[in-house]
Amino acid sequence: MVMDAIKTTVEEIRKVLNIENVIGKPIESEDKIMIPVTRFGMAFGAGMGEGKGPRGQGGGQGAGAGGGTGIEPIAMLVVFKDVKGPEGVKLLSLKSPSPMARAIGELGTAVVDVMQEGRKIGKKPEKDETPETKEA
């Protein structure tokens, strides 16, 4: 009984499990090929039980199985036909950045700005700006 429920559930989930649900069908235009990329999740559970009445008479049994899947688009892989090498491939995120990713990005920008300012402060003077030429 429970084996039939599990078998049916697994068969239905297998129908969903194919590569086109994770890496979508390519979309072709004149100058590029776009390939959708998704996040795919799956869960599965099964159970069975049996018991008797309060005085030991009669009894019953039951079984069940269930599963679920979820698909979320997360990126688009773009291949430019007229651009050779890695420059011709771009991965475009379809998800908005999390608050943590946003904070790390802003922190990275701030660090680069501070480093550029530090380079300006520690920069050696040009030949025509040496103390000897300034005083002359």
C-alpha cells in the first residue's frame, strides 16, 4: 500500500526533473543566445501507520506520500555571437541583491575610494613640483 503511494509520487516528481527546468531552452536572437538559469528545489516524504481500537478490537492502517518542487528564475546566461572568448559571455542576475550583498558591495566601493585617496596623499611630487623648483 505505502509502496504504491511512494512509487506514484516518485514517478510524478521524475516528470518534473529534467534539465530544461533548470537550464531553460535557449532563446536566440540576431546577435545573441540567451539561456535562462533557475534554482530548483524538491522535497519528498512518505509514511505509514496501523493501529487497533482502545480494547484491542478492530484496527486500521493508512499510508501516504507526497512531494513538491519549486522553480525560481535566478539568472540569464547571454552569449554574444560576434564576440569571441570570455568577453562574449555574460551572466545577468535576475534576483535583487540581498541586504547583505548590497552592504558588501557598498563597503567594497568605499574601500576602493579610500585606497584611491590614500594614493593621492602618498603620491610623490612631480619633477617640476619639487621643493627646490617651488622656492626658485
